[in-house]
Amino acid sequence: MNKTFVASTVALLMPLCACATADAQTEKSESRLTREQQAAKTEVWEPVPEVVSFDKAGVPSDAISLIGDDLSNWTSVKEGEAKWTLENGVLTVKPGTGDIKTKAEFCDVQLHVEWKAPQPEGRMANLRHHI
């Protein structure tokens, strides 16, 4: 073999061996870290999120309630006033009025929806129990 080739091969392998040794030492020292120390290396601790409180109705302080005393936050998809009915906090579709949408625009959201469907009558009630 050529002496130059052997010398360059040895020179290339030396850093690889050094890296492997350093990795093994790092791994060994990391195994001695407590769980809190290991977490501190990767966890994001800031910004600290605000503490959320709840009002009498159970709505979180950081939430936007879209249903209040009226439909002022809503509009018809066909434009114009939302014609659904809102009584005692219950929003009900008024047949033939079309869809509604919020006046506000949102991007990423966490949505909380509660709904109640009317109990079907007659033959449909039987089907519902068998499905």
C-alpha cells in the first residue's frame, strides 16, 4: 500500500473514533441527569400561559362566546341579518332561512359546541334505537 494512502486513511478514521468516544461520554453523563434536568434541556418554559378563570355560566376567561342575548355576532351566509331564533340561550334553525356565520373571522380555534337534536317520532324513532 501507498504510505500516503495509509496515512490519510488513519487521519480520517481518527476524528470518527474521537466522535464516537465523545458521544459515549455524553450519553453516559446524560444518563446520570435527573428527570427534571433532562426535561430542562428540551422543554419550553416561556411564555407562561395566563391562568384561566370561569364566569357564572362556565365560560373560560380566554374564550369568545358567540351566543349571548341576541344574534348580533352572526349574519346570514346569503348576507343580511341571521334569522334563526335564540331563546333562553338555545339557538334554533328557522326552516328556510339558510345557513348563518359569525361576523368575526377566526383561524386556528379550539371549538366547544353543545347541541341537542329533537327526538324523532313514529317509524324513525324505532330505527334510531336499532342502529
